[in-house]
Amino acid sequence: MDVPLWLALLCIGVLGVKLIRPPWWLIAALLLGGYLLADSLLAPVIDNFIK
């Protein structure tokens, strides 16, 4: 069975919020920070570091 990446990430995110219960401002800060990093000059460096 093939599951789309966005669906898997959504399920993991929902479970994480329900189980760990982080504050909403922290979730928003992490999402915004990830979005800004993905569009920055550091994106290729991060991509090479992950792979």
C-alpha cells in the first residue's frame, strides 16, 4: 500500500499533538521556521546534511 507523504506527516503530526500536547505557539513557530528555512540559502546545505 502506498501512502502519500503529506498524509503520513499529517497523521504523525496529529498523533504528536494529541499525545505530547505542546503549546500551539511552539507548533506555529516550528512550522513557520521550517517553511522559512526551506526557502532560504541554507536549504541546499540542510538537504545535503540530511542525505
